Amino acid sequence: MQNIQQFDRFIYGELSPEERKKFISRLKTDKDFATDFKAYILTVAGICKEAQLDDIEFATAMKNITPEQLLEIMGYRKHSPFPAQTDDAPLSGARFDLAVGFGESAPVFNASASSKIQEERSKIDEERSRIDEERSKIEEELPSLHGRLIYFEAKKISETEAPATKKSGSSTKTRSAKTWSAKTWIWQASSIAAVVLIAFIVVLDFEKRGRENVDNVVFSFYADDLSAVSRGGDDTSIGSDGQSFTLEAYTSDPAKAIPVLIKKYESVDSPQDIAIYGKLLALAYIKAHDRRNARIVLQTIIDKLSAYSPDWDDTISECRTILNAVG
Amino acid sequence: MPTNFQEIANQWYEKMRLPFFNLMISRFPRLRGGEIEDIYQNIFIAIQENFEKGRIKDNTSWYSYIMTVGYNLACKHMRHADITDSYDGFDDNHDRPTTLDRIKAINLELQEEDISLFDNPEADIVLGEEIARTPEPCATILRLFYYERMPLANIAEVIGFNSARSVQSRRWQCVRNLISPVKAALKRAGIII
């Protein structure tokens, strides 16, 4: 670590003339130091050359694609920022020339926006249309339900009132009218209550599905980082005593891995293992929509890694972000 | 590997989205998602326009270029909307010597002292393979620090870290993790002893 700092300072000219002299003489005398420096400088040069190639590739691509191809990449704008353009049409070549500038209409739809977001959007749209269908069915059925209710109420009243009507004439008629009015009010209230209850259940169901979608997005977003765990070796399995499984298996069905991960997480004590297995466990809980346990695990990771601050601050902040997302 | 120009441009368009959104959210918290998306699209339109007008240098570092153009467009948009959010400019480091220039100068200096650094062209092949395997966020941090010469505070903004200090400690960790396999590969290839 100290060597890397020194190498950085050397290549960026931050060493004093005296330190520089010492550095060069050490390169001549200390073979290990010289080998480390050579590996370092070749690595840094390699990073820069790779980045340079990337840049050349991008520049060549941008020079060679047509404006239409670029628009295809970006997707079309549902609300064009350019004046006198119909809102739903993609930008034409002529409009494209107007290029940079902002119009009044802020919301912009980008068809090539991240595929995950689009998937979620389409799921939500499907869900909405399903709810609308259910609602319209309920509304269609309501008048007939009301009709049946009125019929049964009327029949019940006529049956109970029939003997009394025979006995007393006009006074019974008045009482019967009052009862009818009260009964009408009751069935109206009960109908409204039923509609409210149905709406409440639909909203609850929608919210639950929404929460589950958020859990899935959080899992798939952070699970992508799991590839980093296997960096530098072939050891992609977790667990022992016949309970091991691969990271691929974890990604496809994380809920199965929870018992193994709990054991593993409880047994580790190095900050790196706490971060890796803790996050795997928390994400498995999230995928299983068990937010309560996920929050507990995330909080313990934060508490444990706080002792290793600032080296693990970024992991702590990542855990806080996940905690906020599932909070 | 991308097979055509549109695919390469598409990869960059997707790759730069998150860092750009991070920068905008950090610098202009009052910008809405739709407005950021609008600015992001305009950057790519502007790049193509600038190519047509011959305004782009050969050795442009695209990461910094995209961030700088986006930052300027956002400032323009905020001025138009009469809102001020960010007081700092985005450091694009165009005038500083590049790391590769520095390494070349050091190589010449050390050659005078009879120390040779680049004596094997095969090193690039070995390095390319190892560097391509670097995971995120290390790949981005190392690229931004060594190639783009981006200040640590700016790197923290674009990759969504809390502070420059976090980036610094992660960078050391990333270099260490990359150098070990590189050293082993170079030794296997007989490039270093």
C-alpha cells in the first residue's frame, strides 16, 4: 500500500528532489521494489492504453453513425422539446439539426431507458389494466346486485307487514313507508361500504405488488455486484458440510441459500467477509420479500463495519442506501 | 464484443447514464429526472454535431468530455429556469499532461539511469487481458483517476461515493487487487523476473 502511494507520487512529480533521488537509487539497489514499480507502471500504462482504445472506438462510432441511428439508440421523445413538432413523432433529420436547447415541456420519454425500468413500467401498466378490468366488472355487477337486494328487501317487508296491513289501514302504510326508506338507506350504505372495501383491497394488493417489484429491482441491481466476489480466483461456492452452492444458484434462487448464509455470516469476523456474506444474506431476504430480516442484517453490517471506518465507508453507505430503499 | 458502430455508441450511451445522473443529482438536486434525461440526450446530439463541425480534438477523453458538456448544458438550463444550484465548475483537466505522457517522460529519465521499464511489447497483450477482467467500480475508478486525471471529489460524485477519502481507499485496494494478478501474469510470460 505504502509503495503504491509512493509510486503515485513519483509519476505525478509530487516527490521532493531528495525523495526522488532516493527513489531512483532504491530502484537500482532493491530488486523487489524495482519489480513492484515495473508491474505498477505497466499496469497504469495498460489502464491508460485500454481507455485510449475505448475512446478511439467511441469517437469512430459517433463519427460513423447517422443521426437516425443515434435517435434509435436514444429512443424517441414523447414530448418533443422542440417547438412546432407534433408531440408523439420522433425527431426528424431537420429538427435534429436544431440540436442543443431546452423547450418548455419537461417530461421526456426515452424508449431506450434502462431495460429494467421499462420492464417494471410495463408490469405496473399490466397491473393497472388488470385492476381497471376488475373494477369495471364489479361496476357492471353492482346494478344487478342492487336490483336483487331491492327485490329481497321489498319481499321481506311485504311479508312482515302483510298481517298488520290487514289490521290497521293508513297508519300501517305510513310505518311501512318509513321502514322502506330506512332499509333503502341501509342497503345504500352497505353498497358504498362494499365498494370502499373492494377498492381498499385492490389498493392494498397493488401496494404489495409495488413493494415486491421494488424488492426485485433492489436485488437485481445489487446482485450484479456479486460477480466481483469471485474476482481473483475460482472459488465461487459458499457454505460447507454438503450445503454449498454456487453464486449462479444463489442468483437464481437466493431464498434457498438463506440458512447457509446465516451460518456463514454468524461465523465470519473479517470486515471483507462481513460485507460480502452480510450483503448476500440481506439481498436474499429482500428477494424473499422479508424486509424485516433484511433490515436487521443490514443494520448489523453497518454496526460491525463502523469499527473499520473509513476504509469500509462506501460499503456502509451502500447498506444505508439499500436500507432506505426497503425501509 | 460490439460488432458495429451503433452497438458501440449504444454501449457508451448505457454505460454513461448512471455516472451522469449521479453527477447531476449531486450538483443540481432540483433538476427533475425528465430534465436530466433531456440533457443527457442533448449531449450525444451535441457530440455528433461537433464532429460534423470539426470541433473535436483527436485525443479527447470521452468520459470527461461527456460530463463537462452535460454540466455546461445543465448550467445553461438552470440559468434559463433562473435557478442556481451548483457554484463549482466541473474540472475537465484538458490542459494537464496525461499519465501516459508522464510515464513516457519517466521512462526516458530512467533510461539515462540505466533502468529499463518498457522492454517487451508482449506486456500489452498480457495487461489487456488482466485489465479487461477488472470488476466495477474498480475499472471506473482506475480509469477516471489514471487516464482522465479526474479529481477524487469528482470521482466520488460520478460513482456515487460519499467522499473523496472513500474513493482514495477504494482506489488503493483496486490497484493492489489488479497489480497482484498482473505481476503474476507478467512473471509467467517472462516479462518481469
